[in-house]
Amino acid sequence: MTKIGVVVSSTSSTALIQVVRTSACGSNCNTCGGSCPKENIIISATHDIALNKGDIVNVESDTKTVLAYASLIYIIPLLLMFLGLVISYQIFNLSEITAFLIGLALLFLSYFTIHLYAKDKKITFSVFDVIKKNR
């Protein structure tokens, strides 16, 4: 996964880079109709290229890691909620409200567990190309 960003500051091996967070519609806001804010985020990236403040660079991260975190955050909680609903309603013959509350509890429990597991995990970024040098 690659992004284009602007170097905010740089040391000999790491740089702080400002990138624009893209929206779910792929940054083609004219076709979306949503009101997605254009947020700039600062990431830390490793590099072995001489960088200066203001350089425009290509930044990459491991796509497998990004997709793994996305599935961890989005798919697993919904799957657990769905399983809680189905198992409590179909197998244990609980009421719909009770099954809903069990599913909701599993959803919150999964987010809490993910928070404990992933709070120290980080996606690593690296600069692999300078598009435009700031002189």
C-alpha cells in the first residue's frame, strides 16, 4: 500500500511525513455525495534516502499487515456479534431481545479484546522514493 506525503521533519533514519487520509469513496468526492473531511495525518517512516523538510515522497507499508488489521477491526467483531445472535436465538432458544443483548455484549467484548491486543502494535512505513525535492 503506497501513499504520497510531505516530509515534516527528518533524522538520519526516520522521518515524520504528513499524508492525506483518503475517504472510503477513493477520494473522488464529486461522485460520492458524502461530506468526508480531508484529514492530514502524521506518520513515522523509516528511510535510507537523504530527506529534507518539504520533500514530496512515496511511502509504503505492508499490504498484508494493513488488511490484517482491517479485518481484525471490522470483520471479527461483526462475526462474533452475528454468531452470538444466531447461537443464543437458534440453539439456546432465548428471546430475541436476549439474543440481541448477547450479540451486542460480544461485539463490545471483541472491541475491548482487540484494544488490549493491538494497543502496542504499529504499522511500519518506509520511504521508497522521492517525487520532488524541496530546495
